[in-house]
Amino acid sequence: MDRRAVFWESFVLAKRGPLLRYGAGVLLAALSLLLLHLLRDTDPGDYSSLALASVVLSAIYGGRGPALLCTAITAIGIDYLFEPHHALFHSWAGVVHVFVHGLVGLLIAEITARLRGAYRQLRAEHAETMLAKRAREDILAIVSHDLRAPLSAILASAEYLKRAAAGDLREIAAGVERCGLQMGRLIQDLLDAVKIEKGQFRIDPARHDLVPIVADALQGAAAAAHAKGVRLVPRVAQEPLFIRCDRGRIAQVLSNLLANAVKFSPEGAAVEIELEAQADLVRIAVRDYGAGIREEEVPHIFERYWQARETAHQGAGLGLFISKSIVEAHGGRIEVATRPGTGSVFTVWLPRRS
């Protein structure tokens, strides 16, 4: 924050006693009248505007009361100083001038005081929000750090059991491994969401072939698809398709889209993934034949922590938010086409060079 911002923050937000606040109103009124008196022979313009400026400053500095006091002093002072005989209420014109100046000053004082109060409240709410945000980030960092160590031990044990055991025990070990990997992805999603919020999310692009990236994502989704009886149908040409991208992050996007498609597909349905090049863009589409997304929910599906009410227990609501951030970091975009009862198609457009 620069010095001017710091000055105005302290000017508006600092807590002051009544003596200081009302004293500032009197001082600003006196200074404006003195300046008007010095300038009356050189600048015959509208003197009231400078006096009203002191009213605004009084309202910003001290609130409604000091601004009203400043209004009264400047109204009477202008009538006295600029009357030919230095007399108060010498004519009806002077009375009207004092009344109009007071009325305008009253409105300015009220509006400015309300804006000052709203700004103070906004800053207080912002400070509370930032405090809660930092607390949440600290908790996420601590929890993720404390969870990673036992989770790594669980995954290592599950891998050992898969190799050493047979029959039902091997299946149980595979199930434990799947749950552990799901927990690991959830932890990583939480950390990625924090990085995105803090503006610390980065990608590391290099030249990669998308075909093996898609193949790896399909292999990663195969276990969940097999457990649910969902068929994965790739529609990918075998020719290499090179683009500049962060391989791990694009794989994360495809894994998220495939996992969602499998999750919301009925048993025996197909999940299709298409990969094709179009001019300077690459199109990746993941299609499912599930229940689809209601029209009123479509604008919210890429929001952080948002989930449809009927599926709120099935995740943290971060996958699509993070996927959208990754795609946009590559200079691309992600779209959804859906209709209730016919499924959804999530399409990722990536530039060949990002």
C-alpha cells in the first residue's frame, strides 16, 4: 500500500475523541474563511464551494457532528465577511444565502458521514475476512502436512499387500489404495485452491505429446470405471499431437473430468474422450451419458466449493474450479454442454503454443 493510501486510511479510520473531532471542524472552518478573506480581492468566484470543501473534510475526519458545526461556522462567517458592513443577516439576501449554504452543507455532511461509516464498516469486514482466510490457509497447510505422512504409509502398505496377497485380500488392498489415492487428490485440491486464491498458482509449460497424457488419464480412471461398470471409450488418433503445456496439470484436468464423468454415469454406460487438432487449437472433450446438469446450476459448476445439492456429499467441489484455472493459465478455455437426462460434454480448448 502506497503512502497516499496509508494517509487516507488513517484519516478516515482512526478513532478520535470528541475534542479532536470537533476541534478539527472548527479549525477547518476557520482556515476556509481565512483563505476566502485573502482571496476575495483576487478571485471573485463562488466562495461557498471552498467552504463546503471544509465541510466534506470535517465529515471524513470527524463524522456528522463536526461537519454540521463546520457548516454553521462557514455559513455565518461568509455572511459576515462578505457583507459590505460586516454585519450578520443585514438583508434578506444574506438570510437566504446562510439558509441555502446551511442546507447544502447539511446534505453534504449527511452523505459524506454515511459514506465514511460505510467505508469503515467495509474495512472492518474486509479485515475479518482476511483474518478468516489466513486462518483457513494455516489450517489447510497444517492438516495437509499432518495427513500426508500417514497417508503415504497407508498407500505403501496397500501396495505391499497387493503384491503379497491373493484373492479377497488383494481386492481389499486395492480398495484401500484407491481410497488413499482419493484422499491424496483431495489434499492436493485443497492446496491448489489456496494457491489460486493467493495468486501463487503457476504452470511449467514444455513441449509434450497429448496422446500419452490422455492414455495415462484413462488408465488412472480405469479402476473406478471398472468398479462401477462404466466403459471408457477413447476416440484418439494415434499420431502424436504436440503442444506446449504443463504435462502434470493437463493430466490433472483430464483426471478430474474423467472422474466426474464416471461418478455421474449410470452402471453400464459409456464415457467417451475425444482428442483432435483444429487449426491453432486442440480440442479435448469428455462426454458422459448420465443425468446431466440442470440449467440453473450450469453457471455455478466452475465456482469454488460449489456442488449441486443432490451430490454435495460426493466431493469438495474443487475439481472443476481447479481445472478451469489450469486451462485458463494455459491460455485456453473450458466449456460445458449439457441437457438433463442426456448427459454432459466438457470441452477443453488449448492453444498449440501457450
